[in-house]
Amino acid sequence: MARSMTAFARLETTGTWGRAIWELRSVNHRYLEVGLRLPEEFRVLEGEVRARIGQQCNRGKVDAVLRFEASGPDTGQLRVNTELARQVIGAARAIGQMIEQPAPLNPLEVLRWPRVLETPEVDFDELSRALLGQLDQALAQLVENREREGAKLQELVLGRCAAMSDLARTLRQRVPEIIAAIRARHTARIEELAGTLDPARVEQECALLLQRLDVAEELDRLEAHLGEVTRVMKQTQPIGRRLDFLMQELNREANTLGSKSAHIDTSGASVELKVLIEQIREQIQNIE
């Protein structure tokens, strides 16, 4: 199934360690390009984060942002570093003796001193596992959104392929009639010039002209390419680049039909095919 390269996912989790939010955004890109914004204390996870994104996404520009808020100390679990608090108080009193009429020492100011009020230590390995597990869930959400959007793109592409198949089928049915009309037109012109041309040479030139105007081979290749597009769209691996190549081949056949055109039906079919091919080309730019 086709996957779109455009998607968004957001996952928020809370635990004893605090609150974490993963946001993933992806847009179309020729290759896989990963952009990360992690808090400084989690920079060590960057390699693993990139690897996990690479396992789920093959193409696209993927931006991953982690926002982390550590939990504040629980009022039931306050711990004071009494030794450090004594040192802070002693230093404050020593300074106070140097000042005339010093302000009273505020206990809250002592508690605000770094590391006087201790918070429970968090196991970094356990926290890392939790954050990476959350990332996996966000990636699953991103892939699901990509697949949902890809299903819509697949429907659009296959619909236009069906329209091109109908055009090719109709044109194939009309080819004998078109050739007969061209032959009749040239025959009438030749009759006007009767007596001045060699009949054998005229017949030879007519045969060569009709051979050059025969589009059966182009229609055969066009239908073969359309069948390949349908087959590729049902594959599970990345298909965007393969579809790009097939659009080039389809466009080549449509151009050849146009260059061989000697009838309004052939010209019209060539133009309509190019329009449909361009519409597909625009859609597959977002397919992984």
C-alpha cells in the first residue's frame, strides 16, 4: 500500500519522572532527512532516536521534537541537605557581621540555594527507556497517518490510470477508422494528380505513411506501463521513485502519440493523456 510522506503525530505521557511530549512532522523529500530537537540532558539518545525513525520511514523530511518537564518535589518527600544548609547559614551570618543592621535571614532564601532542597533522583536508564518507548508509539501513529493519507493518494492515482486505460482502449478501437480516413484523404489527393505520378510509387509511399502513423505499438507500451503502475501501487515497500520513472515512460508514449498524430482524435487523446500523467506526477511527489 502507498504511504504518504506528509503526516503529523503527537504523544504526551506523564510519569513519576514528569511529563514528556513527542511531536513528529514529516513532509515530502527525495531522501530520508531527520531533524531532531532534544533537551540537552537527552542528547545522548540522538543516535537511537535517528535509528528508530529510520526503521519506520524510508523517505521524507522528518522533524522530531521532545519536550520534557521534570516533576517537582512531592511535599511528602522533601529532603533537606542539612550539612549544606548549615554552611549557607554560617556564610550568611559571617557576611551579616560585616554589615550594620543586617536584614534577618529568611529560611526560604536558604531553601532556594542550589542543592539545599534535594529532589528524589531519577534513574536515567529507566527514563530513557520510557521516552524511547513513547517515541515508538508516536512513530506508529505517524506511520498510521502516512498510510491513511497514502490510501487516498493511491485511489487518486489508480483512478487516473483507469481513465488513461479507457482512452487507450477507445483510441485502439478507432485506429482502423482513423487509418482508413487518412488513406481516403490521400487517395483523393492522388486522384487529383492522376497521370503525373507513378502508381506503384504512390502505393509504396502511402504504405510507408500509414506505417509511420500506426500507433498500435505505442498503445501496447502505454497499457503495459499502466499495468505496472497498478502493480507497483499495491507493493508494501517504498514506491515513489519507481512511480517517478513510470511517469517518464508514460509521458514518452504520450509524446510519441502526439508526434504521430494525423487525426484530431489522436491529438486529443495525446493531450488528455499528458494532463492525466501530470496530475499523477503531482500526487506521487508525496508518496514514499
